[in-house]
Amino acid sequence: MAPPASSRLPPVPPRPLAPSAPALACALLAGGLALFAPACGGGSSRTGRSSLPPPPRFVGVLYDYADRPLEGVSLRVLGTNAQAASRIDGLAAVGGVPTGARVLRYGDSVQTPTLLLPYTQQSDSSFHPLPLYLPSLESGISATVPDGPVSGTLVLQGDALPGVSLDLTGVTVSGSGGTVRVIGVSPSRLPLPVSASVAGAAEPRAAFLVENHGIGFSPAAQLTVPLLDTTNATFDAYKVNRSTGHWELVVAGLTPAGGPVTFPVDEGTLYAVVPQATTPRVTVTGRVVSGSTPVAGYLVSCWNVSADPADPSRPARTAADGTFRIAGVPQTYGAYLVRAIPDRMGIDFAPEVVSAVSQSASLGADLQVAARRPDGIEPEVKSTAPADGATGVPPTTQVVVVFSEPIDTSHPRPFRLLGPNGAVDGALSYDNAFTARLRPHASLDPATTYNILVDRKVRDLAGNLLDPGRINFRFTTQSGSPSAPPTDTKAFSLTPLAAARGDTIEISGRNFTGGTSVRVGGSTALVTFESSDTIRAVVPDHEPAGDATVSLTAGGSAVSTLQPLVLDLRASATTIYADAALTTPLDALDRNAPPATVVVAGFNVGGASVTIDGVPFAASDLLQTIGGASVAVGRQLTFSAPAPATLLTGPVVLRGANGKAGATYRFLQVRN
């Protein structure tokens, strides 16, 4: 979703043992996502007749522009009742799809944009060979536009997408949902190449998504975008037909004469600018390995093309020796960006997407994949405090549940504490991804038995539900007068576990005395609220992204913590500039004459790594003195002329020292 900063941790490392593929397939079947499983537990019914094969289904994996799996994205096959939502690991299976030509709609124009994918549903459940990418709704330009005639002059533009504008002056808008957006789309992450719909067409230099999906403009609005190709004089504009999912011509023969390109847009859908030129095509070759071991069973694609040279109707995949061949790849871009995902994802291998870029159609280096077996092991409750069966427990106790592995911390209430009068009210938080804590608002009753009931819907980061064998634990409080409550000041937990600049974090504890100061790493955070058991503070602007320790001081003394409070601090990209003075937003980077310095400005960016359309580039901090301190206000990149062919139009993503992608990204446009 271009999700907001999430408290989820990265996928856990592989375990030494994993269930067999058939066993895991059956486990996935129980969870509603049996991708390729035969009937589980025998091949015939109780009547003696053969089990019917499962109905065909569309199976794919969804990622955002930082290559993070997208959970909860809605998918629907148009013209049918077949629909589903993606899992926590991005996997999605839409069952009961009739065979033949189909159109998949994914996204909802609320949490994510909406895109369409035309495909042919086979009689089996083959995996879609390309990751389904969705950009962030917040990555482009937008304006509040109610339905009806636009009053006065209205042009959407902004530094989040320099050089792009949508002129709505004199237009009547319908179906806006209150907001109109224009979002940059990476040419390497399109659902479908233009040539797949229009024989002989070249491939896009630029693509833009107008949201909401299906919004209408009458008369047509005018979309202006930077010219990204100076080698051709004439261009065509295409859009995706909202019924067929295929590209269709909007206007032919655009001649921008070296300036920007302007063309009409009459509805919310995906648009592309394509040169009128012949596109030579080649076969791209390479090898996928894990360490030094060749890996079979990976689907590979390049520039949205995945075609086996021996049979172009079948996707390209790695052979037993790890090698692959992709036919019909366009030479348009001067570089070859190859992506690989596991075939039979979730059965043979855990979900992942890896990429490599080369200036040669024969990749000089292997694609390195993890090739991990899927995590099919259920998380379980490792321990509780108080322990199961404990007696004489102080009524002032807090209740803690520790799981065997990181769980999905978006679960609002992983367990409940039940007493004679029902559920005990209290504040629930996560100490870390393994540990949940309940702080009752009042002391428990003396000489009373309480039950800790763990929710069966708790799941790990692979989507495995909790082992239901041990979910109920019991303890009894001590009799007599309760002990005096503790008088020391202590911090217990931090919520959320991940945040970005401007987000509010909440620290739970006891006996806070007021006037407490909070530091995130080495930077002071603004405290906005403090009570005896809760402190809220705003994440500061310039602390480098990564795992930052949160510390508290009261009355000149450090406040002790139950365990280290560690915040997964995320970088935020704001604008890409063509100068170190941060005065000129970069409309498009001219490959033949790049700016001396390109700066990705933002917050919490110190030391962050930079990738552009998934390709890493070296960068250094741009420092400014703010409040008497030297802080990083951006990451600067230096390119000689010409800039490398591996510099491609696409998302610019910042990652902190812990490798976590930033809360926001920006879109770089490269002119060839």
C-alpha cells in the first residue's frame, strides 16, 4: 500500500527443518491458498469416485515500489465473482476463475492505486511470471477535487513529481471520490508491455497513472509530462482500456520539438508515452544461483517480458543448471533489468523478488537468490508471565505473552486476560515482535484465578496461524491485602515499533513524574503528552534512519527500562533536486548532461542507501547546520556525463542502516 511505516519486522530466517512440499501445499489449502496442491489426504471420495481437481485459479504476488510484499490488496477477475485479497507475504490466489481471456483488477484506489492485468486463465493454477507492482498513492501529485464543473483555473502540480501537471481548467469531473492524483509508474514495472496489445509498438519511455480508477473528465483534461526521449521526434500516447485491460491509442503523432509532451486524458487509468520507432528485440540470458548452487524453478522477466524462446507462449524459467533465456526483450532502454521470483511460490520456495541490471543481454553476474524453503511452521506460545499454574501472584502484576517467533504486530489484541467478571481492561502493547504485554488499569482481585487466552488468529510473518494446542493459561493471585504498588519509575514498551519523522510514538511505563525528556538515538523528541503511565513524543527530523534506541530522562536521571526500547526509524524522501542548494526540483535527469549533483532531500536520511528502480547507487550526506548542529538533509549522488545506462526511470528509495525501506519514496525521470 505504500503503506505507512509499519511495525512489522523482516521475514524470519529459514528454520533448519521445513515440511515437505505436499505437506505445505495441504497446509496452504487449509489456509485458502493451495497453489499447486493435489487433493490432500487421499485421492478418492467416500463414495469411491475420483476427487475432482481444484478449479483453476489466478496466482500471483504483489509488491510495492520498495519491493516489500503488499498485504490486504483486493483482487477481482472482471466479469466473474472471483475475488480474493493478498496475504501478509504478498501471495494471492483468486479461485474459481473460468478458463479463457480474463482481466484481473488489483487495488482499490483507496489504500492503493488500481491497475488491470489482461491474461489467459489456463486449466491449471500457473503462477503469474511477473510480480504485480503497485506504486504509492502518496508518491505523486494530488488535489481535492469534488465532482462537478471545476471552478476557475486548476492545475495539479508539485515537487513530488516535478515537470508533470494535469490541467483541469474548464473540466467537469465525475467519480473523483474527492481526490484526483497523478502517479509516476516505472516502465520496468508495468502490468503489460504496450507491444503485447499493439503489434509492432515500441515500449514506453514514461508512464503515469491517473487516479481514482474510472474517474471521468469532460472535456478531457490535459496531462503534461517531461520529454524522456530526445532520439525520436514523434510519439504516441496510449492508455489502458478499463474493460479489456489492454493498451489502446489515445493520440498519435505528438511532436514535442524538444519540450514537454501534452496529451488529453479523459478517465482514470494508466497512460504511457511511446516513441514512434522500431524496437529491436533480443534474447536475454543469465543464471540464478543461491550462493554457488544453481537454482531451478524461478520465473524470470525483463522489461515486463517473460517468454521462453522455445515456446513464447510459456514464461521463461530457470533450468536445472540455473540458466534462463528470455525472448523478445526490447533494446529500447539501453540496459536489461531482470527480475526473478520463485515458481510455485509458497510451495517450493518462500516468496522473494530479486533483480539484476546489465548493459549486456548476457548478464555478466548471476542473480543471487535466497531460495529459502517456505516457513510452514506454526508460531506457538513460548512462555507467559505469570507462568501457567502460578499461585500467589501479586495483584499489581502485568501479563506478558512471549511467542516462539516474530508475529504480525498489527494484531490489536493478541491475547485477553479473563477473570470472574469477564475480560480485564488494560493497555496492550508490544515489547518487541515476539512479546505482547497487558497492563491492567486496576489491581487484580486477591485470591482469584485468571485465564490468559491467546487469540487463535495470531500469525507469524509468513502468515502461519498460531498453534492452537496451547492458548489457555491460568494463574491465581495471592490472598490477603495486596502489596503496595511499586514506587520506582520504569518504562516498559514502545508503540509502534516502526515510525518516521512526524509520527507519534507512545512509551508505556509506571510512575512517570512529569517533565520527562525523550531522545530517539542522539536526537531530542518533542514530548506532547505525559501521564503517570504514558508518554507520547514526536519522532525528530534528522536522526539517521535505522534501529534507534529510545531513552528517557526525568529530573536529570535516566529512567530505567524493562528492556531496551528500540525504534525502527524510517527515512522519508521529499523532493529530488538538481543542485546542492536545494532550489531546483529535478524535472528529468538528462543522461547525456546530468546535473553535477543530484540530491534526494528528506528527513532521517543520514547514511541511507539509495536505489533507483531497484538498482543501488553510491551516495553521500548533504550536510547543513540546523540549530547549531550539522545534520544530513539529503543524500547526494554524482554522475559523470553520460550517466550510466543502468540509471533508469523509477522510484528512488532510501534505506536506513537496518536495511528497511523508507516511509516514502520519490520518482526520478531519466531522459535518454
